[in-house]
Amino acid sequence: MVIHVPFLIFALLLLWFPRQWLRLGFSVGGRRKRSASGEPWTTREAGDMSVSFRDEFRKLRNYVDLLRGAAGSLAVIGGLGIDACLDTVDNASRSLVTTVLAAKLLILLVGLLIQTVRLERQRFICFAPIFFLCGISIGLCGPQTALFAFALIWAVNPMVGGPQGFLFVYTILTLGFGRLFTGTTDKLTIVACAYLLLPVLLSLLSQRPLVLFTRKSVRAQGAST
């Protein structure tokens, strides 16, 4: 087994860094949002669980999630001219190749769980790390499949409802584009689809709603338990 220690440390820092530590207190266009908050078309109704394109693309931390997910997954899996942090020599046994691949996927899985599950005041909350998922999909599926699926899910987003429906349709699109661009269903594409569905599964198993990253969602979940 070949271990590139700098790449491994770099990947772990990016992927295992909890989003809640990014206390920047700033969103793209934040001042404009406050000045227009009185307009009816810019105000969301209470209990609205839909995924808003306008709201999500105004959050600076979403772009950070996208970039660190992409950079971290490429450092783990390799691709685009980047060497994987864990690799094997050419004549390695099949069992070693499988072990190394499992280690790579475990690193990504732990990172996803850190972004998805949070304990706030001893209460379990499930988040939908949409932009982080797109980032790690770039390393798993390649940029073509990942970005086409990400673009199209936002195009059909008004028809899919909340975060659970969003991720379910996003999974189908990723699977479809993966087959379209590669001519087959690659095993890493299947893994990417499983990761996309994981927050939905955790939400269903825990009987907790799947929410987006906002301060209001944390307060609401805390008040409901």
C-alpha cells in the first residue's frame, strides 16, 4: 500500500471539518436580503421545507462545502491529475486493492456523517448537506456526471418538494448521467448514489425531519423535542 501522508491529512481536514465550525456569519448578498425582507416574494412562510435556489446559492458556506467536498474527495479517490492519498502498486493482490478502496470510501462516509448528523443540546438533528454531497460526487463520479446532475436537479427542484424529495431525485439523475456518460453503471457511481440517499435514510430511521443548514432549523428542531 502506498500512502501519501500530506494528501491524506489534507483530505481528512477538508472532509471531517464540521460545517458548524464555519461561523462566518456572512451570506452572499446578505445586506440586500435584509433590505428586501419586507417584500412578500422574498419571505418564506413558516413551516416551508422546500429547497430554495435563491436562499441556498446566497450562502457562502455552501460554496465552501462544495469546494472542500470536491477537493477532499479528489484527494481520497484521485482523478483530474491528482494522485489518491491511498493507493496500491501495480501488482497488488485483489484483496489489498479492495481493502484500499474500502478505506477510501470509509473516509468519505465518515465525512458525510459528520456533515449530516448533529447533536444540539442532546438532541439528534439530521441535515441535508446538498453542496457537500455534490462535492464528493465529483471525486466519485467525475465532474461531468456530478455537475450535470447537480444542474438539472435545481432545474426540476420546484417539483420535488423538500430535502428528502430533492435528494431522491438527485440520486436518480446522478445514476442516469453516470450511465449516459460512461455507458455503464460504475461501482463508484453506485456508491455516490448510496451516499446521496444516506441522509434520507437516517432521517427516516430516526423519525426526524431532514432539514437544511440554517439557524432557524436548529432552533425549530430543538423546540420540537
